Amino acid sequence: MNIFSLMMSYPFMMRAVVVGILVSLCASMLGVCLVLRKLSMIGDGLSHVGFGALAIASVLGFSPLEITIPIVIAAAFLLLKLTESSKIKGDSAIAIISTGALALGVMIISVSGNGNADLNSYLFGSILAMSNTDMILSVVLSVVVLILFNVFYNKIFAVTFDEEFARATGINTELFNILIAVLTAVTIVIGMRMMGAMLISSLIIFPAISSMRIFKTFKPVTICSAILSVICFMIGITLSYIYATPTGASIVLVNIAALLIFFIIGKILKK
Amino acid sequence: MALITCDNITLSYDSRPIISDLSFVVSQGDYLCILGENGAGKSTLMKGILGLLKPTSGEIKYGDELVQSEIGYLPQQSDIQRDFPASVSEVVSSGCLNKCGIFPFLKKTQKETVKKNMDFLGITELSHKCYQDLSGGQQQRVLLARALCAAGKLIVLDEPVAGLDPVATNELYALIKTLNKKYNISVIMVSHDINGAINNATHILHLEHNDMFYGTVKEYITGEFSKKFLNINGGNNK
Ligand SMILES: Nc1ncnc2c1ncn2[C@@H]1O[C@H](COP(=O)(O)OP(=O)(O)OP(=O)(O)O)[C@@H](O)[C@H]1O
Ligand SMILES: [Mg+2]
């Protein structure tokens, strides 16, 4: 506990923890529906687009979140349309867009001469990246994401479980697909600074997959996913503070450990 | 005006026509059974009627102030993904959401509807169980309960008795008849049970690969088209 209060005495750590907890909550809940709808690729694609947008923003001297969020939301619409049109072609289209954005971002950052330090922090995250305004904006946005997700939870379940039934019986599935895409885009952009463009999608995928090893109904899976995600984040960031390891990578490794544990518990429970 | 008017519709997958130039109407209070061999395009037609698949030509019109949120739908089982973490009550409740409009939660009356339909289909004890761990027939009952929750003016059922035991089958036919007669809910049902269809429906649409029949049950029994099918099934028209 001593280490913890010491850690929180640094303002940048405090900011990272607050935003990190909120992002973990958003990502893990949205992750349950993205994973179940086999859309987790979209998370990955969006984070790479976000990286490209971040690079452009930094070169042009704009504040990062305000430029990146609209670009990534636009990309979310595009990717959703592509996956709807055809499953196989959609897959390659996502890969084309995400690698394209990644290459563009790398190019912009190296040409602009900001050097490898920037590149590294964009790709793999940095807890120093967040300013006070960033934090306030992040908190507001993630609270909005959490509220919308919980208010529309029932309909999000219906659309995730059986989209055709939902559409056939008069639920505006288009609207909820867009809602999920926008919420995912916002969550990814907020989390990307800390986790890095390469690692942010792990927050979407791991908690959901882990929870599904043990729980077999939707609500418990969502709740477990949210709690697990926050716990993994806290352990990860504390470890990274103590051992001076990269934050994003530490959190991912803790998530992998959690997945292993849940996998084993799931196997034992089945017997 | 009729509830549903299909006017010379053609339904296709990837520009391969599955159903061509089909016309029929469903009026308020009708009970239409759709018969036909595997692959004849029955499920495809259901998707057309529900607006999930746009006709490549012709038109499907809703009349009598029918709106999408008054339709209950039971998809053919193979259409649902099997490894989804969902409890029975979560699945059945999702059938009521179309009545909520933009209001995000179930109202009290809707919760009662959920309970009533689960009771009726004998799945109340299963309500906290996981959908993927149920037997095929139990899953069918869950999806039926969901369809009943969603139904207002029309219920569309794709092979509802598939996987049900004989008792449940008879109960289901009786229930659908009650919905149809007492609550004036129109029924469109895909079935392979030709006798069940003749005994319960008011209209028959029989799709074959190169041929089709549409008319009342009486016309169907007395007409030429049904001869070979009724004989295979032991004949019910004596
Ligand atoms: N999503 C799809 N894409 C392409 N072709 C399809 C698709 N779904 C069905 N088909 C084709 O359309 C034809 C009709 O299929 P449909 O499912 O409507 O038959 P059905 O009459 O419901 O058969 P069953 O009695 O087996 O349920 C089949 O030849 C099938 O191969
Ligand atoms: Mg079918």
C-alpha cells in the first residue's frame, strides 16, 4: 500500500491511473460484443488508423485527441461498412487500411525529424503523454461511453446475439452498429496514448476472452470482463512502476497471465 | 388492404435467383403455411418478407398499418451462432425490446409477457441456464418464446416444430391456433409437416424447384398439385 500511495503522489501517475481505469472499463465491455460478433479485428484496425492520425496531429501541431477522434470515428464507419459488405473481402480491407495508416504514420514521424523517441511512445505507449486537458477530456468521454453502453445494454445484447432477429422485429440495428463503432473508436483513441497503438486492442480482446472461459451467460461475462480488466490494469501499472518496465506491455502481460488462470479454472470447473 | 402483398418478387443470392416471379397476399387473420422440399427457398422467402433480403425485382408491401416492430420471428435453428454466452431469460427478454421504442429497459408489463411465454413453453426452470448448454428442442422452445414476445400483428415461424417432441408439437399447434383465432395474429409458418399444415392453416404456399402452388387449404387438397405429396404422407384427404 505504501508503494501505491507513493506512486499516486506523482501527478502524471495519478492521471494515468484515472484514465487507465476508465479506458479499461470501456474497452472490456465493448470488447465482449466485438469479440462475440467476430469484429475484434476492427479494434486493431482502428488503433493503427489512430496512430496515423496522431502522427499527423503532432506534426501539424494540433492537440492530439481533437484531431484523432474524428478521424478514427470516420474510419470506424468505413471499416464497419467494409465488414458488412463481405466477410472475406472485409478482412483484407481492414488489413490494407490499418497497415496503410501505420506506414503513413511512421513515415510522417521520421520525416518530420521528431525521432525515434516519439515513434516509440506512439507505438508502445507512454504514461507521460497525457496533459491535464487530455485527462479531463478523456474522463468526460469515457464516462459518456460507459453511460451509453449501460443505458443501451439490452439492445446491444439483442443486436449482438442475433442481428437478423433484431432487425426483423424492428430494432434499428444500423443505429446500434454505429453506436458500437463510435464508442469503440473513442475508447481506442483515449487509451492509445498510454497503451500504444500496437497494444491497445489487447484491452478489448483479453478480458472478454478470459471471462468467457468461466462464465456462460452475457451479464456475468460483461461484469467479470470489466472487473478483470481494471484489476489487470492496476497490477500492470504498479508492476511497471516498481520495475520500471513499459506500462502498456506490462498490462498486456498481466492480461495474458489472467487468461491462463481463467483458462485453467474453466477447465477444472468443466470436470 | 392486405397485411403483406408480394408482387411478382424475385429473391436472389449473389445474383442467382432462388425464387422468381412469386405473388401472394397475406391478410389480417390468415394462417399461411409454406411447404416445399429442402433448398426450395422457403427460408429465403421468409427473409424477404421480413425485409432482411431485398427483392431484386418486384415489391413486398406492408399494409394494414403493419410495422416491423409488430412482427415476431423464429429463425431456422441453423442460423443462430451456437457458442454464445447467453442465459435463457436474456434471450427471451430480447424479444420484447422492439416494444420499447427508444426507452432502453423492459417495462413491467413486458417482464410479465416474458414470464408468461416462458411458462407457456415450459422453460421457466431453465431461465438461468446457459442457452448453449440446452438440448436442440429446448433451444427451439427458447427461440419460440422470444418470437412470441415480439409478435404483435404477425408471427413468422421458420420450421417451428423441428426438434420438438410430439407432445410439444401438438401444444405448439394449439398455441399458434389460439394466437391466430383469439388474438387475430396472422401466422406465416414454414413447415415440412404437411398434415399439420392442412389441419391448421387457412392458406398454403407450396414451393417446388420449378413449380408452385398458392391458394386456400381447400383448393390445395382438392387440386392436382398436392396429389403426389399427400400420397407420400399417407393421405389426409379421405
Ligand atoms: N446466404 C446464402 N448465400 C447464398 N446462397 C444461399 C444462402 N442461403 C441459402 N442459399 C441458397 O438458397 C437456396 C434456398 O435456400 P433456403 O434456405 O431458402 O431453403 P429452404 O427452402 O429453407 O430449405 P430447408 O427446408 O432446408 O430449410 C439453396 O439452394 C441455398 O443454397
Ligand atoms: Mg429453411
